[in-house]
Amino acid sequence: MAGFVNNLLILLLLFQNICLGFRSPLSVFKRYKDTTTSLSSECLGSDQPVISFGLSDFALDIRMPGVTPKQSDTYLCMSIPLPVDDEAYVVDFKPHASMDTVHHMLLFGCNEPSSAENYWDCDEGTCKDKSNILYAWARNAPPTRLPKGVGFRVGGETGSRYFVLQVHYGDVSAFRDKHKDCSGVTLHLTHQKQPLIAGMYLMMSVNTVIPPGEKVVDADIACHYKRSPMHLFAYRVHTHRLGKVVSGYRVRNGQWTLIGRQSPQLPQAFYPVEYPVDVSYNDILAARCVFTGEGRTTETHIGGTANDEMCNFYIMYYMEAKHAVSYMTCTQNANPEMFRNIPNEANIPIPVKSDVLKMMHGHHEETKDSDTSYLLQQAKKEEAEILDQDFHIEEAVEWPGLDLKLGQVSGLALDPENNLVVFHRGDHLWDENSFDSKFVYQQRGLGPIEQNTILVLNPSNAKLLHSTGKSLFYLPHGLSVDKNGNYWVTDVALHQVFKLGASDKEPLLILGVALQPGSDKNHFCQPTDVAVDPITGSIYVSDGYCNSRIIQFSPNGLYMMQWGEETSLGRARPGQFRIPHSLALISDLSQLCVADRENGRIQCFRLETGEFTKEIKHKAFGRELFAVSYVPGGLLFAVNGMPYPGEAESVQGFVMNFSTGEIIDTFIPLRKSFEMPHDIVASEDRTVFVGDVHAKAVWKFASAEKMEHRSVKKAGIEVQETKESETIVEARLKNKPESTDPLKNTDKHLVQEASSTGVSFVLITTLLIIPVVVLLAILVFIRWRKTTVYGGKGSGGINLGNFFASHKGYSRKGFDRLSTEGSDQEKDEDDGTDSEEECSASPLPPAPSSS
């Protein structure tokens, strides 16, 4: 008996040591909890911001830290970090707010809050980097519920690491007793990989004009959907004071299906989609905002001030994780004729009671428009924050277009079918012998280029689809394609601008006089680029290397006006140029942006008047900015020139927010290197092409999230290829099939913490088998000793098989498999087990890139 007890004690001690290797799930948050500011004692909520629900789930309480707003329409913000480093998913929201004190709340996700204080005035901003709205609550609005299996991805390598809560306190008369407010929201998060990922789709009108006194004005938005299927479950509408009703629809085979319809004068929260709506490839998403211009004496445009308007329709959706896209935008009207068939309900305003209007637009009769301008500015910030989602551009290294045999690549464009159009110089070169001091071309004896200078390529595989432009040009330069597929080009040797049909060998229109440089209405001097307004047909020419102006022509080539002048000594002023080198037409905002090359900046002007609107200039541009391209929805792409000797700025591509001018991303090629990137063009799906005049090459780039959709079977690794994207072929597979285990490994300050670290089934089994083997060895040794010492069979040993078999759930075939029935919902009362799953292997490291 004594031997049995001794063996049992040894067994228990060994298992105790094993168990101590796994801390309590709560310990994962200990360090985080110790650094968290406690809530005010007046708050009713918990002072424990993180509560564990077991090995994989936890709750995060996000509350205002006991604040007392001093004036009405105060916006206060606070931030809280995600308490884990690895990837997690927000699967539910529980608001804690009273309509008596809080007008509305917004929850953002980002990586750097605008302030490190416990709370701050939101006028300082919400986040320093890009952010996205995860949740919205407003008085009388229903709660946002995520469907089962759907989550917002946070943390990890790509997700947000901070939550920022913004609370709008409307009428502060509720705070006469000086009490402290701790409104907020509790998030339910899980480490279990969600099969469906939530995202945001923003439909936004950018060019609506509301005439004064007009009773009804419609703003229509429509886009063809070109991605994997998505399922819609919530929507939100947004306008300013003139909006009467906003409606959103899916259009499939001519049939209109309502997504949501609401008055923008009601609380602007996310409302649930009443009936399930799915969106498939080639469906159309359409939205209409109905405005009135009554009461206004001047035109009202889209903008962020109290006197401007907005027309936004947000859609919250979910997609399969392997195809998930975090956000999408639509800012155009792809099919105006379609809206003749829009359901009549979209034109009927939703009545709103006067007391609700008063609540929405000010809490006192004497409130002026200027008092509500901050609210409208905040709305503008929301749109920008949705628009500026985080992404990264990388080279599509498998694209074979880099190996094409081209001349000096001077111009790039995309045709209406999104095919890539390349303008190159064949066997001609622009060098120091090309022109004399008066800019007259000196190599006419060579004759025109005998190769086809305009090539149309498949953007996916670089296959040649069409070519033209043989025996027409001497030194090609700028290129654009109009909405009808016509090619517009400039030739710096001929000092001319040409319009060519896709199948025509002779030009349809020629501007300028061949081989004659000049500065009047009929002559150019080395014109650099041309752009055509898809709405009016007006032609804009940047002229050029030896002139410093932008010229506007009518659609049939009649001179209309011009603006610009040479750069004076000192700092370049607005409207001055030193080689206006490239044009980007922003038709949805009626602006034209110019790459002012030698001044190293972008200047933008109003199309109608040539009036200067903005300058975008960054130190990272260096001294030269060669080309610029715009994508509807608010993104600007550009490439700079090689740095001067002794300067540090590298030659690279830039992605910018058009509204703010800030740089969102930069990119460089992996194969070869930029030498003199001369032109850039980008498509709405953020595929980017860069042409280099010295390298005689064209690179293709795409957003990193698109890269992850493609797959190739190689060395037993399968990656899936989608129709719309090229990818970098690397061993990293962010979207490879994964198990649904939420557990991941980490060694930062914690030892195998079960709620944020993962231990594979094999590792667990190994750790359990080792002590068993040791025990068996000890028992064999004890039995051998007893047999040796006592000369017979021992009677005090234990039978391990019988010992384990006496415990419930034991299987003689081996240890029972851990449960894989993990749920993100509340656990059944009769289920006393925690959910666990096998964790997936870590992604392989990226393959070394070639240079």
C-alpha cells in the first residue's frame, strides 16, 4: 500500500508541474489590466476592461473614463489598445448608453490614436493613421448584430491594434447635476477564425449640384460589382440638411431589390437589412439620394461645410474569409439610363417629426448653422476615414510584361475594357542631339518610327491584343484614352496632339503645326500630355517642355482658354509651372491635376475656369515629379524622378489621399529597378502600371490583399487565382486553408498562455506522453527493485491502465481528441467544457525577392 501511495504522489506531482506550464486564461490580460486606467466610481460598468470567457473568447469593455461635457454638441474621444498581439475577431457589440445623455457613438479601429490622453476633444481627430468604422449607435436606433460566424478582423499583421470611441453629447442639460458619464460599448472578441469576414462598402456621390429653390434633385450612384459574392446585413445613410430620403438597391437582370431606405434626418446608425440580400459578380449596386433646394439662394455642392451636402450610402457586408476585402467604394454612375426604372419608393420622402429634426440639427431654437458645422465636419471625417482604408501596393512579379521588347516607354493608359495601352518610341531615342536651341527637331532624316508605337496588352498576361501607330510619330510622349476608346497622344518632335481611332490608320484630329514650335493658340512647344473630359468632351493639353501652360480646346479642337506661366525666381507660386509633364483628370470633382515636374509637386485646377484649388508637395517627392494618375473614389498615384547627387529621396511610386494630400503608401519594383519612371496609370481595382523611359519597361503593381487571392500548385502548396488579380508568387500563403483554431503562439512575457497562444495537438500529446513514459520507467524500476530485493512479485504497484480506465471518458485507443465544436455564441448551460481546436501551422516565410 505504501508503494502505491508513493507512486500516486509522484504521478500527481508530475501532472501538477505540467499544469503549471499553462497559466489561467485570465493571466493573458494581467499586464494589460495593470496599465489600464480605472473608471470613475460613479460609473455603473465594470472596472475590469477585459473579461475572459475561456481559452478563445473574451470581452473588452470600452467606456468613457467618467467625463462631464460642459457644452452641447461636444465630441469626446478615448482609445483602448487591443489586449492581445495576435489576430482576433469582433463578433458582437453591446452598447452602454442612454438617449438622455448621448446623441450617438462611433467606434473606430486604427493603429495610432490621435492622442495618448485618457480622453480628448475629437476636434483633434480620432486617429493619426487610417481608420474604419466598426460600430455606430444612435438614440432610438436598433443595435447592430453580426450574423453567426461573421467577425471584423483586428490585430495580427494587418488588423487594427486600437479601438477609438467617439461619443457625441448633444444637450448637456442632462449634466446639470455634474455627474460623470461612462457611456461606451462592450465588444465580444474571439480568437476562433471566423469563416466570414465583415467589411464596408461606401457609395458616395461626388459631383451633385443642387440648384437654389429646386423642389426635387436626385443624386444617383451605380457601380458594377466585380468581386467574389458578398452578403449584406446592415446599412447606413448620410446627408446633411437638404436630404429627404436615401435608398440603396441591388440590380440583377433588370430586377431591383431593396437593400435599405431611410431618412437621413433620423439617427444615422447602421440599420439591419430587412431581408437577406446577396451580391454576385456583375450585379449592379445602385443608390439614390433625394434632395431639395428650397430655402437656398445659391447652388449647393458636395462638401463638408454647413452649406454643402453629402450623399452617402454605407453597406455592411460579409464575405468568405479567403476572398475577404475590408472595404470597397463606388463614386460614379455607371448607367444613368437605368434609373428610369428605379422603384417609385426611392422618390418618396420619409416624414420626420419636427422634434426629431430639432434633436438632429441642434437642441435650441437659437442654434445657428455655424454651431452645427462641427457635426458636419465630423461627418466629412467619417467619409475620409472609410475611404482611406489601409492597403499596400506590391509588384506582380509573375506579370510577363516586364520582358516585352519595347522602345522608350513614354505613355500609359487604360482603355474602356481596362486593357493596358502602351505608347513607346520604337527605335527612336530622345537624346542631346534631338533638338536645337530653338526646340526644332534635328533628326527628321530618320523618318517616322516604322514600328507600331501604340500597343494594347491584356493586363493579366501581357498578351498583345492590338497595335497601331506605325509611320506616324517621331518622338511619342503623352497618351490617354477617351470613353469611346479613341487614343489621344502627343509628339514632342512634331509639336502636335493627335486623336486616333482604335482601328483607324489616319488621325481623326490633329492640333498644332507639324515640326513648328510656338506659343500661340495654334502652336505647341513639345506638348507633354493630353486629357479628355468624359462628360463635356473638352480637351486639355499640357504644353510643355518649352511652354508653361495648360490649354483647353472644345471637343472639335477649337481653342477655348489657357492658364499658367513660367516659374519665377524663389518659391514657385500657384499656377506657375516648370515643365507641366502629366495630367490627371478628376471628372467626378471637375478638377484637373498636373504633375509640375521640375517643381516637384502636383497642382490641381477647376476644369471650368482654370482656377487653382490645391497643391500637393512632399519632401519624399524630391526635386522632380514625373507623372500622376487618379482613381475615382479619392486615390492619387504618382512617380518621382531620380534624386540629384547628394540627395536622399529615392525614386518610387506614391499612393495619396486626394482630399488630404497625405501619402498612404509608397512602392518600388522587386525585379529590376526604376531608372526614369515616366508615366503611371491606375485602375479602380488599384492595379497600377508604371512605364520607364530609360529602362524601356512596364511594371505591374497590385494591392497586397489582391495578391493573396491567387494561387499556384507548387511543391504541394496550393494558392487560388482569381480572375481580377495578379499576385506575387511567394511561399507566404495568407489565405491558404486554415484550421479554425483560435490559439496562436507567443513568447512575449507570457509562457504558453492559453487564451492568446496556441499549442498544437501534437505538442500537447507529446507533453502528456513524456511524463507517462517517465512514470512507466519509474514503475518498471520500482517493480524490478522489489523483485530483486524481495525475490518475488511486488504487490504494491499500480496498474496504469486500470487507474486511467477508472476515470470517466477514458478511451483505451489513446487520449480523447480535444473538442472541435467551438462556438462564438453563449455556451449551453449543460455544456461544461471549453472549446478548443487544433491550431494551424504558421505561414511559410516569404521567398527572397529578386532584384
